[in-house]
Amino acid sequence: MNIIEGGVTSAQGFRAAGICAGIKKDRKDMAMLYSEVPCTLAGTFTSNLVKASPVIWDMDIVQKNGKAQACVMNSGVANACTGAQGDEYCRQSAQEAADALGLKSEDVLLASTGVIGMQIPIDKICAGIRTMSGMLSDLPQAGSDAAEAIMTTDTVRKEAAVTFELGGKKVTLGGMTKGAGMIHPQMGTMLCFLTTDAAISHEMAQKALLSCVQDSFNMISVDGDQSTNDTCVLFANGLAGNEMITKEDADFEIFREALSLITKNLARRMAADGEGAHALFEVTVKGALAREQAVTLAKAVIESSLVKTAIAGHDANWGRIICAMGYSGAQFDQQKVDLTFRSRAGEVLIARDGVSTGYSEQLATEILSEDEITAIIDIKEGSETATAWGCDLTHEYITINADYRS
Amino acid sequence: MNIIEGGVTSAQGFRAAGICAGIKKDRKDMAMLYSEVPCTLAGTFTSNLVKASPVIWDMDIVQKNGKAQACVMNSGVANACTGAQGDEYCRQSAQEAADALGLKSEDVLLASTGVIGMQIPIDKICAGIRTMSGMLSDLPQAGSDAAEAIMTTDTVRKEAAVTFELGGKKVTLGGMTKGAGMIHPQMGTMLCFLTTDAAISHEMAQKALLSCVQDSFNMISVDGDQSTNDTCVLFANGLAGNEMITKEDADFEIFREALSLITKNLARRMAADGEGAHALFEVTVKGALAREQAVTLAKAVIESSLVKTAIAGHDANWGRIICAMGYSGAQFDQQKVDLTFRSRAGEVLIARDGVSTGYSEQLATEILSEDEITAIIDIKEGSETATAWGCDLTHEYITINADYRS
């Protein structure tokens, strides 16, 4: 399994484009993804009761048809809380793309991200669709343009790709994602588009996607706010020529492993690029009796505002970690907890059996001053483990979100 | 029912003190509360699995004895995550106070707040107890000194008192509270000490306290972090001479109303003084079918980091409010939601039936620039209502918490 440079255009038969359509000022704000042949589809969406119009559009297609051939994305406006008008704009956008690409409107997925409560500028959206349909390309740059166009407060593009073999055939899987705020572990909390030339059935693709999202996007948090627009879709066009995956066999496992590699890679990068973040904060809980217990504890720690601000201050205020575990709802014995901080600068055991080890504050501060920090929490009850990813909470988060619409 | 200037020394027979014991630098950090006669006790404590040693000490006394006569508090160190040593220091502190005041150690409650994971400086604590036991006073200033000594990142003292009549007898109820960070609605999330000269049984006092805490301290949030040290206790010494309240009669209702007045007053002030807060943010959800539904929705809105930063930026980014309601877990129909912002500067209907009214952004910004802001959310399904209190999320929250121990 080889990680390669690439993204949504790495797999055979996928083309993309990303342009400035004038929704945002002087920044790319529309993207298109297209496959030469129809794709099997898997998708998972926000569990927020309030769903954006494009989310409702896509859920319907994934559930009823399980296939699609193109996707139109915009950033700047979320098309959420926009009523019947927002739904109508979805129909118009999909029809415009279908006409331009020679498809039916139900072959076209839609995704929006940005301000909630505003209508999308439908004329600019339709003009952008016409422009992009004439410039689709399978070059890496086209994938990067698309990845850039879906960014909102993201500071870096997030793309990844991997190649592997299925029954002697070379298969490629690539993806792009966006998301820096309104990020919370519950479903794939962001926009994520994955493309592969593997041949796989809708059922197996859906199963692989749900399983991988649990351990990747559902294990990150930036601010505890779960978006109205979360969308994670996988397009599989079968052009690799492998024998179609239709059951949980060895090929399925290889495919799932590749998908897990890409989704974890993208998820980690989302956490590291959390709004205002200076550091990626990884929390591993081990020694749990049950996986769910480890997940609950790890998530509570990465979600705590007080833990996140302590990390921002390079302050080993470890009591806040034990405190967050305490209100998580999961059971554990405080008197068994060992806590270690680790980074490029070294490793230090902070607490043993629930009390301070009398560690060196200077060493702890050095370790916490790096831009990738890991906390390892051993609750010494069993052998289950979970890892979650978050980031520090800094002044820039406030600046970004207090003035988001200005 | 008359709100009066006052606090924990307003009711007959209560004395207090607050001093600099040297735990913190040049700031009051220890307080003592004492009643001339034994008190009936009611108390409610953190539901965090990780409980500080003094919380475990107090819970035991409230449950087993239901009475006490004094309380020793310190700020600076929380005595949480301190193992057997922390428990031993509790026993020593209570014994020191009992010896100085002529009581038994089980008549003395303890409360600590501050950094988690450090041992309390037991010698300073014991010296402070001896000093305070010689300077207890029933003057208002003594109550204020105590209220100041329990502050951590609080910027203002929080005291309140009320007088009312029970069967022709004048009764007084007063209280003090602290809390600005690690504040989250779940039990009385902070330290709160209430004193009254009413005669009331332990069962009725406990019932009144639990009911009032639900609608006051459990409806505020600063940062979603629930403390290890939350303590709310009510001392009732009976010196008002009213007929003992032993059942849910008219006197009980008057007493509960007075207690509700004081707990809501103190809770609002805690939210307004949230770490780094520039504005009190009150959210009322009305038109709910069930009270629990209204509570869940109101809490989700005051807890959202994105809503809180929008308030900090005086930005009517109302979609974030609907979004937070959407992930709260409570049911509602997005297409029925009306949202109004109100403050001293006026009132504006932002959304009707789930979509924007095309309101004036300038007026909305003026309204959101005040230091007390109310959002009224009508979900138009029934007649149940709930109100929650929070604050904006500002740069100062980050500054305070990134450098808390420095």
C-alpha cells in the first residue's frame, strides 16, 4: 500500500475543476468532480436535525440510487436554513450540471459550505457550472484546484491518495476534505470527497465508508459544533478492472484498509488545521475494558475547552484532563490512571495512579511547545484502545469566529 | 419578598471571615462560615465521576447527618486528584476547625477551588483556620470578605440576600457563590453557600434546594467543563423562630420562592462574570411541548462556541443558533422557528418560520453590542418555556485559561 501525491483525480477516469465564481472575493469558491463512467456511491451525512438543502438532495440519491457521476460544490454560502427556495436552487444547480455534462440531474450530487441562513447566488452558481464543465481535467492540479475551492477558514488544502493491488490489478483511492470550524465528532463532520477506480458494490462501499468514518472523522473535534452540511461521499467507478467486491472477503479488507489510511490521514490534517490551531493534539486512551469506553474518554479530553486552552499555553495542567474524563459519562478508576505527554521534544510521565509524579514542569512545557502533541492515558483495566484528534484553542479561533461574516 | 444588600451573614446567627492565608499571592484565599447554633443542612454536589476530597467529605455529612455548624473554604488549590493524602488533609482541616470552634469534626464542611492535581498547603490552611476562628463577625463586611476569598478567576464578588415572612416571623436568606470557568449546566456547577434563619427540616431543605438548582445553576454554562469541586450547600439555623417547615405547605412554597430568587440572581451573575465575558447572554426557548425539550434547546444554544463567538463579535449570525438547536438532540420543526434578539438597545425579529426576515444588520449589531443580550426562540408547538444563561466567548477566555497556572 503506497501513499502517493494526489487527490480526487488520482484514480483512473476522474476529472475535476476549481474556479473563482464570484461567491467569495478573489478566492476559489466552486468545484466540480466528474467521472467518465457512472460510479457506485457511498455516503454519510450530518446527524444534525437541521440539514442543509444539498445534504437532503444527496441523501436521497445515495439511498434511492446508490450511484452518481458528478458533484458540484461551492464554499461561501451553506444553503442551510433557506427553506423551499434553497431546495429549488438545488434542483436548478443539478439540472444545470446535468445539461452541461450530458447526464440526468439525479446523477449529480451537490455540496455547499459557508454561512448559514443566506440563499446561494444561483446565477453565479449556474455560470460557474457552465465554466467548469468546459475545463474538467484529470491532472493533479485540477484536483488541487477543487480542494482549494471547497476551503472556508481552512489554511491549507487537504488531499491524499494511495495505490494498492486487488487481484493483481492496480487500484487507486484518493480524496479531499475541508473543515476547520463547526467540527465535532458525530458522522463525517465536514465535506469529504473520495474517489477510487476500484470496482465495489454500493453495499460494500457503504459498509467500508461507515466503518472508516467511525475511526477517523468521527474521532476529531475542533469546537464541538456539528455542522448542518456535513457530507462524506465515496465515488467508485470500477475502471481499475478488479473483480467487483461484493462481500466481506480479503479484497474488501484490503480496500477498507486503504480507505482507513486515507480517511485517518485527512482527519488528522483537519484537526491540525482547526480554526486558529497552533498544535495538533492527539489523545490515546488505552487499557479500556470496552472500545466505546475508550472512545468516550478520548473524545471528552479533546473536546474540553480548558484542556485545549492549556495546550495553547503549553501548560501541563493535567487535572483538566482527569476532570474531563470524569464528566464524560464513561466509567474508570481515577486511582489507576497513568498520563503521559509525548512529542518530538520527548516524553514525560505526568501522573501515575491518578496523582502527580512530581514531573519536571520545564520538560513538560518543552514537550507541549511542539506542534504535534500526544497524550497517552492508560486506565489499566483491559486491552481496548481509541485515538481522537483535536487542536489547541487559541486567540485566533475567537478572531476567526467573532468576525466570520465581516 | 424584599431583595436586600447582604450575603451569608444577613440571616440571624451567622458569622463569617475571609483572609489572605498565603495560598495565593496577596489575595484573600480562605473563608470561614459559622452559625451560633447547629444548622439543618441541604447540599448538592458535582456529578463528575472525579470528585475532589472535600466534596466527598461534605457529601458524607449531608447524607449521613443532614446537619453542620461551620464551613471552611479555600481558593487557589482544588484538593482534587490528590489521592489518600488529599483525604487526610480534609480530616486534619476539619479537626483543626472543630478544635478552634468547640465543635466536632463532622460539624465542619470543607470546600476547595483552584488548580487540580496539587496538594493543599496544609500548614497554611491550619494557620488560616486558627486566625479566622478568632475574627468571625456577623457584619456585612465579613460576608463580603468571605465572598471575596472564594473567588478564583471571578472579577466580582457574588452575594445576594432576601427577607420575607413565614407565619408572621421575619426570615432572611442570603448566599454567596463563586465560579467563572469550568462552568457547565449539570448540578450546581461552582461553590455556593446559602444561609437562612428559617426553621426547616433536612428533607424539605434538600427538596427546595434541588428544585431551585435545576432552574438556576443547572441552566448556566461558561465553557462546557464541569468541575470536580462543585458544591452548593444551604445552612438553616432556625433562629427566625418560624414554625418548622416539615411538609410542602404554603410556607414551603414561600421559602422555595425566596430560595429561587437568590439562586437565579447568583446564577445570572456567574454567567455574566464568565471568564473573559463581555456580555451576559440569556436564551429563552418558548412554545415547547415539554419542559425538557425547551431546556435541551436553550442549553445547546448557550453552550455553542460558535454562537458565543458570534455574540462576542456583535454578529447576528443566527444560523449558528438554529444549527446548535439541530444537534441538541431535541426535536423541533425548523420551519416553525421564530428568533428575536433583544437588549436595552431594542428588539429585532431575525427569523420567521426558519428563514431570515431580511432584518437590518445595523440594528441587529446595535442590539448585540449591549452587555446583556436576550435571544427569544419560539418553536410554536406548545406552551412550555425554559431560560438558560451564558456569556460570549472572547480573547480574554483564552488568555485566562492558557496561562491559568503561570
